[in-house]
Amino acid sequence: MTDTFLWKQARLFRRELALISTVGLLSSLAALSVPWLAGQLLGGMVSDFSPNLYGVTGLLILGLAIMAALNICAGLVSARTSGLILARIRTETYNHLQHLPNAFHDMSKRGDLLSLMTHDVRGLASFLTATLASIPSMLLTVIGASFLLLLVDPVMALVIPILIPLFFIVTRLVGRRLRTLAAEVRQAEAEVIWAAERDLELVPATKAFAREAPQSRHYAAAIDRARILSLREDRITTIITPLISFVCALIAICVVVFASSQSSGEARNPGDLFATLLYAALLTRPVGGLAGVYGQWQIARGTVARLERILSEPRERGYQGKSLKGRAQGSLSFEKVTFGYQGRDRVLHCVDFTIEPGQVVALTGANGVGKSTIARLLMGFYAPQDGRVLLDNVDVRQIQVQELRRQFGYVPQRAQLFNGSIAQNIAFGCDNASPEAIANAVRIAQGTDFIERLPDGLGTEIGDNGVRLSGGQRQRIALARALLIDPPVLILDEATSMYDRASEAAFIAECADAFAGRTVLLITHRPATLALADRILEVSGGGVLEKALCQ
């Protein structure tokens, strides 16, 4: 499976990789001429052999210039292709993550995902362009140099059967260790990213509990573990290729000396002797490079294995479901619904209730009994283990999931905002929202007063997660975002829990406009908000019971 993924990426960019390989092959052909030309030039300088030095010099300079131009071309194409491959893998992974169910994200560490999408896949793109595409040129250099060496000095060809077993043995021994070590390094680096993200989010709590020193120690420990593992990996990859090259060069020199001693009584062209030595030296580079390919292949396979674990996760059901015909009426039903989160006890058991279109219904109950779970089931974030959840008498699992969620305006307990302006956050679910529509949503959500007091009004930047705003202000923005899309069903999950009494009273006064023509589900404990409800459903012991309204 792992190799299949790599070949799939290679096929998608086969033209670019073929161009890199072709340029590399041409560069190798040019390189093969250099030892002979240089040997003739040096031989002519130190002996009575008198080749056309100017002609040989010109050809040598031309060969070197062609090599330089081809290498530049290969580098530019490689950089461009690496960027394209990197962008594609990142985009594919990001899109897949966006379509995975909430259960996957609940069980995953964000640092693992961030490390994979940033650091790890960059190495994969580099492997395809810098390593895989260079194999043909390295093989051509080995074969071509060996053949030319055989023509110049047959005795020197003895170096080839010595190098091949050495190459095979070393790569097999090192490659196994590198694959395991590479997986450990990637995991340790993911832990570092996860720790940094977690600790930055916890800065206010860290300061409140004076935990700066312990947090720093924990982060330093994660950094140190990643450093030690990375150093082990670097030691292997740094030592092995130069070591192979050195051994190859040593063997080549020994063979050259042996060949020279065998032919010392013969009259030989010194240029051929120089060419022999230079061809032997030329062989060391590709042989050393091929020795490193296997180790790099194992590192790439470790990355792909992690990537495939994510890409093999099944997407949310329903992306190919039915499309709703226009705006939903807003009828909501649970039919004998049973649900429990993965690895936990059941939250809901055989739940039955129906909400008619246009009704305002309050869900009450103790913390953790499943009120927010009901909202998540309605929107298809999770699927019940038994029973059915219906919108307009249609099972939500049969509805195209994006169509389904466009029918809901959802305000969670914790407002999810991003680092941008207030207007951008409010318009998050409605790209074409007019300034007038945004202002109207802000008015109904009781955000006008505080926004007008800000220096830049709706253009005010609010920081990550709205950190520059109070909890109540963040909730008003989240509520305005939900109202802006004008959904047939509005779900307010403790949406006014951080409002002061005056703002809550003002919001309730505006509710006739906000709730008109839509079904509303209020998840709340606050008496003032409960007073808005036509019905009250109490969640308790895994079930839902109708509760009498207080008159």
C-alpha cells in the first residue's frame, strides 16, 4: 500500500519527473566525457604525448559548461515539481481531514496532524524529485563509467564486482534501522508541535497557577527527545554516504595502483592512466548516492505509512446523499435513538421526541447528560448506534451532509472564532453577506453597542479565538454569525450564558424577530431564556421527558 501511494504521486507528475530524469541523464552523459578529456589534458602536460591541448581544453570546458547548465536546469525543474507535489499532498490531506467525522478529530492529536502536513510531507516531495528522479542518471553514470573504464583499462573493471556486494549489504543493514528510527523521529516532532500548541492555548491558566517552570520543563523534555532521535537519524544518514564513497574511492585507488604495477613495463599513454583514476573517482559518487537511496526510501515509507493511516479513514457518510428541495420546514424527530461516544458509556438510550416546525423548544438537564449531543446528532456530526434522527421526516443520514448543515444555525457553548475582523467572523458562513445584513444580525444579537465602542468597529481584529474580546462579546458574534445565514432551524447551546442581565433581556425582547419563521432549540438553564420556550424537554438518565411550562 505504501509503495502504491508513492508510485501514484510519481505517475501524477510523470512528465515533470521524466524531465528531471532526462536532464540528469544528459548531465551524466556530459560527465562521462570529462574524465577522458581531463586525463588526456593532464597526460599531455606531464609526458611526451602531445594531443591537441587547446582542442582538448576547449572540449573539457564545453563539457563542464554543459554539465553546469543541465544541473541548473534540473535544479529549477526539481524545485518547481517538488513544490507542486508538496502542494498536492497537503491539499489532498487537508481536504480529507475536513471530511472526516468529528469522532476522528476527537481521538487525534492536532500536533500529529500539523507535523504530518508541514514537515513530513515536505521530505516526501523532496524524495520523489531529488532522490527517485536521480536514480536513472546515477545508474547511467555507474554503467557508463564502468564500460569506459573497461575500454581504457580492463583490469580496473575489477572494482565493479567489489562495489556491488558492498552496496547491497550496507543498504540492507542501514535501511531497516532507518525506517524504524524515522517513524520515531516524526512522532517525536509531532509531540513537540502538539505540546507547543497546547501550552500556548494554556498561557492564561499557566500564569494563573504559576506553572511557567513546569510547563517549560515538559516542553524542553519533548524538544530534547526529538533532538536525540533526530541526531541518531542524522548520524546514520550523514555517515553512511561519505563512508561508502570513501570505501569505493579506496578500492578504486588500490585497483589503480594494482593496474599500474601490472603494466609498469609497458609503454602506456599517461592520459589513459589519469583517465582511469578519474573514472574510478567518478564511480564513487553515484555508488555512494545509490547507497543512500535505500535509506531514504525507508524514511519516505515511514512518512507514507502515517499519511495512509489518515487517508484510509472513512469520510463522513452522506456527502453523496440526497439534496433537499429548497429550505427545510424545520420538523425535528428522534425515533428510539441510542448513542454513546467511542470508548464511553451510552449518553442517550431509546430517545423519542418530535418538534414541530416553528416551535421554540428548550432542552434542560444536568451537565453531561446529552443536551449538546442531541444538537450534534441533528446536524449529522455523529450517527446514532440505533434509531433515526429526522429532519422533515427524512433520516439525516440520507441527506447530503452539507445540505443538511445549511439548514441549521448553530451557536455552540464555546464560540469558535478566528484571528480576523469582527465582520469576517460574522460572515464566515455567508461569503456574499452585505454590510447591511451583517449589521442587522449584530443588532439582533445585541452586539451593536460594544462594537460601536471599538476603534475600528466591525473591522476590529479580535485575535486567535477572539482573545481580545470578553466571553459575552464572543457569544454575540457567534450568534450574529448563525442569524446571518437565516437558517430554518436555530440551535442555541447556552448561547446567552455569558450575557449580562440587561443584554439578555434586550436579546429576549428581540427574539420575536430572530425566531420568526424558524424552529428553535434552546439548550439552557437560565430562567429568562426558558421563558421563551413553547415546550421544555428535560434530558435525564439517557432519556428525554416533556416538562410542564411554568405559568
